[in-house]
Amino acid sequence: MILSRYDGRLLVVRQPDHGLQTGLIAAAWGNDEVPAVTEHREASRLAAAHHDDGWAIWERHPDLDPHTGQPTQFHQVKPREHVPAYRAGIQRAAQLDPWTELLVSMHGAGLYNDRYGSYRLAEVGEQSLTDTERELVEEFLTDMARLQASLYTEAIGHAPPSAPHALPEVMSAYLLLQVWDRISLQFALRHAADATIAPLPVPGQQHAEIRCHARGRFRLALDPYPFAESSVALPVTASIVPDRPYTDTEDFLATLSSADHTTIECTATRP
């Protein structure tokens, strides 16, 4: 559940809806400057669209932050709730495609290993985990490493020569999913803001990145520009509720159920 202030109210984007926007980004991706996905293109798009589906379990009964009286922001949810939700989302991805499940599994595991060393997640790193939570995370990472090797074998037809995340073609696909995810968050969480997203996996470039430049609310100019069309619509579904403390989870859910639901028109353009 992605929460942000919006005209004196609270904008609520459910994680699966954020996923659908991420899938739109993946579907439109690629031009002469930023290469399109050529291998496992549809499976990668599915991974983008469904990478956060497991959050739907937590969103059915979200915890409230005792300091705000509002649902806990997504990057502050503790492993005891986060890990089971991700396991469920990964199991759902198994119904789609082995490559899709591989990327969704890596996305979930990557939240606890600094995106496989590609960049540090400050929010997760700042969480203070109990010994029980650390054991839960370690078990999750071990299970995912085993699962990923099996999924690579199923997707490619032979066992991986090393851990899948160490293979360039797998890591490139995973990092691209992270770029798509973070572009969506620039809209769903930040309503379009200046930022740099890295690393951007581009063949022959070791330190490529995408620079985001705000061009108004929910409108971003991207450099380098990654889409074929000069302007791309990337809508996301959201709900608008009062920005107030809620007495309990049921109070919030009842308010959310009766809230205004809207389509936020997000746009990516050339610099």
C-alpha cells in the first residue's frame, strides 16, 4: 500500500495497481537509444505487472502505524508480514511462466540483500530486525536461491552454471525490473520528482542511469528516454481518503471501501 499526501487528502495506491502501471512501463519499453527486451519479453512484462501481487494479502488487513494512525508505509512493513506475503506472490507467479516467477522471486529476495548488491535500500537497511526476524529473512533467502536455480533450469532447459543472479542475462533482466518499478514509484509515491535511477542495464555501458525531471504533477521527462513514442500515458488506479488518524484497521478499510476511486493520469515524455 503506497500512501502519499494529495491536495490535503491521502492518496492510496494498492501494490497490485502499482504493479499494473509497472507492466505498462515494461510493455512500452525500448527504442534506438535504450534497447527493448528481446529475450523473455512477455515473461518480463508479466513479472513487472505482478511483482507486488503478494501485497494484496497484507492489504486486506493492513497494520496501522501507531504514530500516524494510518496504514504502515510499504517500506516499513516488518518481515513477519512481508515475507509470507511475498511467498504468496511468488507462488502466484508460478502460474504464469518460469521466467516470470524467477524475476518475482529475485525481486522479493532483493529487498533483503541490497538488490543483489546493485544498490542499497536505505529504508529496509534502517529497519532494526529481531533475531527471529533475521532467521525468517535468512530462511527466505535460502529458499529463494534454491527456487531460482530450479526456475532457471525450467525456463532455459538446463541447469545454471552458477547461481542465476550471477549470470549477466538474468541480472540484466532483474535490474530492468527494478528500473521499471522505481519509475512507477516516481509517479505513485512521489507524484513526479527529480531523481536518478541506477543502475540501468544497457549493453556496453557499466554506469548507465535514467535521470527523471519533474515537468508538473504526475509528469516526468526521462533522460535517456526509453520509449518509442515521444509521450507515453502510464495511468495508475488510486483511492482518495481523508488524511487523518484512523481508530483501527476496520475504520480505515471501511473508509477506503467507500472512497473516491480515480485513475491518475501519469505521463512520461522526452527531455
